[in-house]
Amino acid sequence: MSSERVDATGGGIPASATLGATSGGSGPGIAQVGRRCRVEIGGPIVLDVNQFTNNFLTGLPGAGGSGGGSRQKLILDEKPGGLRVKFKFEWQVNNWTPNVGFVEIYGLNDEDRKFCSNRNTPVAVFAGYVDQDPLPLCGVINAVYVESKHPVADEITKFEGGDAGRSFANARAGGQTYAAGTPRANVALDLASLVGTLGAGSKQTIQNAAKGKTFRNGYVSHAKAAREFKAQMADLGLEYTISNQELVVFPKDKTTAQLFLVSPESGLIGSPEPVSPVPGKPQEWKIKLQLNALIRPGARIVLQSARLSGTFRAMTVSLSGDTHGTGETDWVSELTIQGSRS
């Protein structure tokens, strides 16, 4: 499997930001300057921020302020002194329930809150640093819960939902029957199409693992597609992760093609902390680094620190941020990693 080495900063943090010291005094870290964040609510998710005007709050492209009743999307492009956005997204390897996400927006006006009130609205957060262009997609959810709170200081609109939540919750294999001799790859790919969009190389990975294998007595699908897909992957010696509605498949105990160097110089905060060991499983560690929206579960992590160094794979990834936060841990990635065999 080919890999591309990527510094943990994602290549997007300006050199001037590598100032100060990380907590624990382990060396230079990433200063909390130059944060950027964009939120898109509703409509198709657009990756290129340059398509939009420079208005802080826009409806359809080119419209100033609120876009009106015909608007398909609300776009918030964070600027100094603008609306406050808080978010948290979590992913893991081999999940059969949706990975979860939370987004809070402070200070929306009445019209915009009304626009955001519909359930199952897609909410996407792009987050990173001033020199990252395009700004990375941090997380996207289908908001199954939308609530507006009324504290004294500011109005808060909160979104909760799952990454590809509707597919996980509603997609069922539908009792489809496959005849004896059906290639296992056919069933696995059919189930994958119900769960998410296959990432680059994932189709070939499934086909390679299933080569020459068939269902001797046929196969009948009968449960939720996500659960059946997980079972098929396990039978084929594969693992997977789904993040931002993309399904990435890789061999069991191996890593994806992502490769990141994590060190104090590239944003590592403090020291790795051991997780309580589980008998028969590799030791896991928790690490924290300045926000990097590019790292996903299954990625290969080359860790360099005073306490622990080596090659690991990311088992869980959590991203959180607060555009008005001033602390080191207000714009952060938290990973659980374990020894890698790749």
C-alpha cells in the first residue's frame, strides 16, 4: 500500500504559528493563532470557499445577510469578532452505529434559526488555519436533533446527529436474495453502497479479499445494512471506517494510506497517556494535538515524543473546536492509538 508522509500540522499552519511551548514543557508547539472555521447548513456541501462572497452571513451565493425563504443553504464564514461556533466530532474503526457530532452556533437571528430548525438537515464544519486553502472538511452530520436555547448572554442553536446517520439508521438490506455461487464481493459491494460512498481503493481492497470466494448456498440479507456490512468485512478479514460519509476499507490490523508525523514540533500537546490494557489486545495510548481535520481512524501515526515513539494506527479520532476559545485545548484533535502492524 502506497503512503504519503504528511506532517501533523496538515501542511497548513503558518511557520509563524510554531511558537511557545506545549503543556508539559515537551518542546515547541502550535500557538492558537490563525484559526479559521466555516459552517454550511442545508443544501449541497461545497468544498471551495472562494465560490462565496465575503459577507459574514450569506444565503445563496451573492446574497448579503439572510437569504430569504427561497434560500437552500446558510453559510457562516467565521471572522474575528463574528458569531461563535463550537463543535465536536468523533469517529472510530469498525462501527455499526453512526459516528456522532455536535455543533453549537451562538447569536443567529430569528430568520436563520427558523431556517435551521428542520431535522435531517446536513450540517458541515470546515476548520483549520489561515494558510489552509481549501479549508479542510472537519465533520458533517445529518442533524436529527436541533434545539435553540435562550441564555441571558446569547442565543444558542445546537445540532446533534450522526455522520451518515440516515444510512446507518434507515438503510436495510431489504431481504435481497443471492443465488448459490454468488461472489462474496458482489454482496459486500451492494451492502457498502447502502452504508456510504466507497473511498479511493476501497472497492479494489474488497475485491482482492473476496477473490475466488462465493456463497456456496446463496445468501439472504435480512438486517440493517450497516450491521450486515460489518459482518461481511469481518468474514473477509477487513476493517473499515466511515467519516464524512466516506467508507474506507483496509485489511484487518493494518492502516489506511494516510501517514502522519506527530511530534511536539508539529502540535503534540503534553505526553501520550496509556489506556487501561485489555487482555489479548495491543496496548492503546491517548494523544492530543492541535486540531488537524485531515487525520481519520485507521491512519498510520509516526509518533515522536520523549515518553513514547514508534508507529501506531489511529483507532478513534475526536475533533473539537471553539472559535472564541483562547486556550491550547480549544482547537484540538484527540486520538486513541495502538501498535501498528503496517
